[in-house]
Amino acid sequence: MLTLKIDGQTIECSEGKTILEAADSAGIYIPRLCYHADLPAARETTWADYIFQGDKKIVGEKPGEKAGEDAHCSLCLVEINGNPEPVKSCITPVEDGMIVKTDTDKVIQNRQQALAGILADHPHACLTCAQKEGCSRTDCSTNVPENERCCKLLGHCHFEKVCDYIGIPGDTSKYIPKHLPVIKDDPLFDRDYNLCIGCLRCVRVCRDVRGVNAIGAVWKNGRSWVGTINGPGLKEAECRFCGACVEICPTGALTDKEGILAIKKDAPLPCVGNCPAGIDIPRYIKLIALGRYRDALNLIRFYVPFPGILGYVCFHPCEDVCRRKEIDQPVSICALKRFVADEVSIDDIQLPEKQPDTGKKIAVIGAGPTGLTAAYYLSIMGHQVELFDSTGKPGGMLSQGIPDYRLPEDAVERELESLNKLSIDFHLNSPISDNFGIPELKSQGFNAILVATGISESISLPVENSNLDGITLGLEFLKSAKLPYKPKLDGNVVVIGGGNVAVDAAMTAVRLGAKTVQLVCLESRDEMPAHDWEIRQAEEESIKINPSWGPKCFTGQKGKVAGVDLKRCTRVFDEHGRFSPEYNDEEMHHIQADHVIITIGQEIDSELLHHIVSLTGITGNILKVDENYALGIGDVFAAGDVIRGPSSVVEAIADGRKAADAIDKHLGGSGIDEIIYKFEELDGPKIDYTAESFVKSRHTAKISKPEKRKLGFGLIEETFKEEAATAEARRCLQCHLRQMITPDILPPEKWLPLKKETVDSITETEGVFQLLNSEKKVIQITGTANIKKDLSECLENPGDVVYFIYEEDPMYTKRESELIQQYLQEHGELPSGGELNDDLF
């Protein structure tokens, strides 16, 4: 370890560190632009032979040479005792006993001189404008030409913050527009070469961190020029669209396209955020691309205990927001999950490390996806779990309602085997009722009870003749089709409903021998709640969709259904989105039917609902819980469809995980975050596969032909073969790599803490001050003849004020008006706590 002083502060750091790194470790800010903690020094960049800026090819003057001193921004200059000239702190190693000063007049002057040189090639009129705060950049009060203004990042720009910190010298040359290309026709990112300052960050992150080398730089006419290699477009340049260059660019030269979900440091990735279970999708896909299937499966199982089941039936909302679709088509995320679950042997499945026994007992009512998931995690967290279910088989709708052509029985059984390793006690054929309910479970010593029964009863249709023979409710019909002795259908079948259950009922009817199958629903074709891909599959099997019709009555002969009279539905939902259908009774239609299946919705088991109502007094067709899933009757919780209505399997599983987390914390535990999975980390931030594999079109699993699949309940969609799976995984943009980039260290904020010693240091002068709360939101802007006096009064009764900023200005009334107008323009409201005087405007 070496010892040095920076600005009088003694610092210890290891040998080999630079002065800049030592300063960062001590919280001493030194400005920088070319430097970044994740990148090699800019001088190590090798100049390319040529680059493209749009269609323009720029041939360099120093191909193959190291950039050397030409590449440095020279903003990180500092003085060292004994050195006649300032040195670059980003490349100067520390020495024992070194004394460094970062804020001498000479350092400041040299930094400003270097900054002026950078600004010569960057539009900067807005950076020196007194009215830049809150400026919209659309209406310039000083009539600066648009190509001399700054970019859309104004107010949030790294480069701007550095300029403010160093100070733009008054003799800085006026920017002369270069009319360089502005490229907006590439996917995901926009490029404006007029805003590039040649810091070479994008070149280094693409080459040295990602290993892609799609961006390069040349030296010509005394400056660096950055552009793409191999071709003008990002695709031609073999860009992988990971976004690292955008993340690391300090100006607006590289930006995310507007209107596309962006990658943010403090928010989930789009695919992860849209996954109800929050699965770390990019990482498990990268593991598949690397052939590490067991690790991929273990990673998925940290978030969901039944990845194979989800691989078959998840409606993959993650794919709806996959950024790859902006290039061609989204990654087949769900199919990859199914592949890895099927590929890894059950014996290789690794469960999380089970925590020590807590001595707590938990009863879970309902062995569907929500209850099973909750039981899985609660058991791992060390609790004794007992599952109660009204049927003779665990799985709920997974086992009893989803047709085998979507979810085969052996896939469910294979996934549920993991529960056998957790010592969970099952009590099957044990329905909850007033004779055996929550009070009885409490008397048995359970510390918490989770109600997760789902919604297992179909809703009937209250129209004339709905009690005719041949009219069946949807869930009961689907359950009967799962029995060893399946019912046989003949003649014409009509299915009432537009959801996924309706589509499955229609496709099941085809497989049970129906001559014709028609589906009738209130919604228009575009409004149908069933997934579009499921509707298309049904239509491929010659199922006729009749949208915008509603049943008026059923017709019959000798007590058996013979048809259904329909009336035109003109509206399903009112202007507030509430279910409120309207009909045109003059437009009628009749369909012959030998069988009718009603699939208009599901509800909670009536006996269970009565039991819960008798305990809580809360009425309604779903259970009401608080944010912690508590029902409000002691230690009783509820999750899944019983609290949200009909939902998907992934939503049910996500609810089970969240409920388990809440119950564990209620019982004094630390929650699911304490669960430990043991698997090897990924190797690093490089993109480990070739451009040829990246550009391939989306791989989809093989779909059985309609005429063949209608003959039985075999799977419609096959599982990926290994070659297709790894190829598809390599199409992923690996957006998570962008979040791994170390955040830039920005100049210290100008806000001052509202403390006596800070206020005492201010001279009594005219000007304007702004007051901010703990979240650094401006709550007051005030012009005054004595800043120090007014701030001293504020100290006596600060209220929400934590910080302040001030500026001296003899024209303080005018400046106050400007700042308030700028705040209004940016936020659309006045600062809270401020008073608006009419004479300000």
C-alpha cells in the first residue's frame, strides 16, 4: 500500500493505481470524459484503416497505430508537487508520498483550454444559455439555429455536467456546423455524428468489453472520427445491439430510439419486467447459448419451481417486449425454457439449499400452481408445510383442466417430483367447508394458513333453456376429457366464450369426434381475450369463429339441446372499460347444435366462498387481501385466482412465490431473498458467439399439421432440438450486459445542505435561491435583496427543506421569474410551497 495526499486528504491505495482511481476511492472528484472504469486507456485504441459515417467512408491517416496522446480529453489534469506541468491523472500512477492538487488556477485554466478545444466540434450554444434549465429545445428565445443547439439530453447530459463543473471559458470559439450524418433508420439506436466528441468510449466498449468490434475510429485532419466498421448500417457492421455503446456515450451522439422500451440501471429489463415471475431471462438464455443447460435450469428454478410446465403453457408476455423484435422477431424465450427443462435429467435438478427448521407449521389450501409454488418455497425456508386439496390428485388445473396436447401429464408429474424431496405432507380429497375449515386448521396448531384454491367452478349462462341436456359447462367438460374414459361427441358442437378456456374446449371437442365445431363470443375478433396464436391454431383445425354474437336462448327437442339463437352484440365494454354488453335484437342468427359448451368464466367454489364469507363478512366473487396477501382474519392469507380472478399459470406461480415471501416475513423470517442457489456465475461481459449465428432468423418449434393433430391429444408443438435451441439463444441481445456497466462518476451536485455553517459562509447580497426537499425536488424559488438573511430565517423553521442553491444577481426579480418559468415548462406545475406573484409575468 502507498500513501499520498490529494487536496490535503491522506489516501492509502495499492501500488499500480492511477491518481484518478485513488481520488475516486476517496470521493474526490476529478473531471473526465475519455476515462471510464471499465475501459482500457483511450491511448491504447488502435486507429482503423477507415470507418463509415452513414454512406460516407472516411480513410484514416494513421491506420494500425496506437492513438496515444491524441486520444485523451485532458480534462483530468492535476498538479503534482515537483512537476512543472499538470499531468493526466487517468494514466499517471501513484507514488508513495505524492502530493496532488486538483484545483489550482493552472489546472483550471488548462482544463478550460482543453474543454474549449472539445467544444469546437460539438454544438454548445445551449450550454452557455442562461435559460437552459427546462428548455424544450423547440422554441429558442435567442433564435439560435437548430443545428447549433444541443441535443435532447439537455439537462440530463454527462458532457453538460462536466462543462458546468469545469466552466466554459468566455473566449470559446463559436461552433460551426459540420453537417455530419444523422442516422435514424437503424433499429433501436439513433446516431448523430455532429455530437460526437471523439472520446473513443464506444470504440473501446464494443471492442474490449463486448468483443464485437463493430465501431472504430480513424485519425484525420488533426482529430478523431468515430464510425462503424464493415459498412454504414449497424447490421452491416455486425453490431449485436447490446446497447453498451449507448450506455457509455457521454453526449447525445448515441441514443436509444424514442418510443422503444429502454434499458435502465434502476429498473428491470423489459422482458424481465413483463414476466409476472420476474425470471432473469437474458442470463438463462446466455447459459443455453453456452451449452450450460443445467445451470440455466437451476437459474430459472430460483424464480419458479416448475419451469417445464411454464415452458409448455406460459403465454410468454416477455416476448411481447423483447427488444430483438425491433430488428426482426422476438427471441423464442418460452420455447427455450421448455427445451432446457426437457433436456436436463430429473436427477440433475438442483434444489435450493433448505434452511434450518423454523418449528412453524403452515397449511396451504389448494394444490394448484399457486398452492404448490407457495408450499415449495415455504418448505425450503424451513417451515413444515401441509397441503390440503379437494381432489385426489395434486396439480389443480395443470392436472385436470389443461388438455394433453398443450401440457402432457408426464410433464406435470415430472415437475411435481421435486416436491417429494421437500417433505411436504399432502392431504388429498380434503375439501374445505364449514365442517372442516380455517378454525379447525388453527386448532391443529398451524401458524399460518394460505388459501390458494383457484376458481374451480364454471359460471353458467342465465338464458332461456340453459338446463337442456347436452349443455355442459367448460371446466367440467375439460376435466372429463382428462379421464381415462373420455366422452365421445358426435354432431355439431357450439362453444360459448372467447377466452383461452373456450378455445381449448373447442379444440378438445374436435378431438372427441365432433362433426363441426363453432365458437361464439361477444367480443369482436380483435377483442377476444384468447391469445391470438391459440385462435389461429383453432381456425387451422376448421373451427369456425363467430365474433360479436351473444346467446339469446337455446332451442331443444325432447329435452335435448338442438341449437342456439344468437343476437348481434354491438358493444362489450362501456367507456370506462366495464363489462356492459349491448345488443341489436333485430339482427339474429341461429346455429344448429347437438352439444353446447359454456365457457364464459369461472368463480370460487361456492362452499369455500361461503365459509370464507362467514369468517370475514366480506362479500364478492373474489377474496380481498392487503398488500401482504393477508385476508384480515388472523394468520390467514390468500393468493392466486381466488384474489385476482381468472389468470395464467405464470401469474398463479408468481402469486404463490410472493405469498410465500409474505408469510415467511410474517412469521419472522427474511423472505425468499435468503434462499441460496448454488450455480456457477457467468464468465463475464463478452458476447461469446459469432455474428453469423446472431443474424439468423427466429427459430420456432415444429408444429404438428392440423389434419394429423386433430386425431388425438398428442402435443401440437414439439420441443426444440439442441442445435435449434442454442442457435435461437444466440439471437438474444443480452440486454443485461448493459446494466453491468459501471455507472459514471459525475461531478458533485451543486446543491448545498441547509446547515448553519453553510449559510454563514454566504455573503449578504442580492440574488435568487432555490429550496429542495430530501428527494432534491425544488419546492421554492425566491428572489431576495439579502440571500443570507432569508436563508437564515429558513433555518429556524426548515420544514421539508434539506438542500438549497443560490446565485447572486442584482436583477433578482427578473431572474426569479426566469427560473419559475423554466420550472413550469419542465414540470408543468409550480414548485410546491412557492407563491406565484402576478408581477413576475
